[in-house]
Amino acid sequence: QVQLVESGGGLVQAGDSLSVSCAPAGRLLSDYAMGWFRQAPGKEREFVAAISRNERNTIYADSVKGRFIISRDNTKNTVYLQMNSLKPEDTAVYYCAARYSTSAYYSAKTGDYPYWGQGTRVTVSS
């Protein structure tokens, strides 16, 4: 079992930036492909961004492309989601997810990730 610990959520205004981070407790981040997902009230969990182990492959949901950046620092054992130009519709609980994988693997599918964090809430006011 892999325990993922997220941090960095909060309340911001539209147009602001916010960064959330995630680290696997007691595990090497470098062994895992990582993804960020979010779930807004009354909606299903949706894909946000993903990054491969080797950092060379990233993918974004169309709704965040150009505004959000996923990155990882394997030396700090942490994956980040930098969120810029935030909109009220970005309000959600953000979850990180992990999959033990090959170096180039990445996925936008919820079902491809067996390990999930507890979520961190991001609220964007208008």
C-alpha cells in the first residue's frame, strides 16, 4: 500500500495562483507515474494532469491546458501541480494518484491508478 500525502490547498480569488503538492510516505516517488485529479461537488472525479516517471511525458485536461503545470522533483520525493489563472470552476477537491510503472508511462484514466491521496480542497472565489 502506498500512502500519498497532499498539501497546499486553500481559498483564493479568481485569477490567483496556487500550488499543491503530493508525496508518497515511505516510498520513492521515482518508481511511480503520477496524476492529479479533481472532484467538484456533485460531479464525478475528473482528470487534471499526469506525468511519467522520467518527467518527459505530461498530459493535461483541455480545461486546464495552458494554465496548470505538473512537475516532479524526484530528489525531493514530491510531485507538484502549479495552478495559474484560477477560475471559480476550478473549485474542487484535488487528489494525487500513483501507479508503479515503467519510466515513460503516463495515464489520464482514473482506473489506471491504484493509489490515491486523501485530497486537498481548492476553492476559487469570483
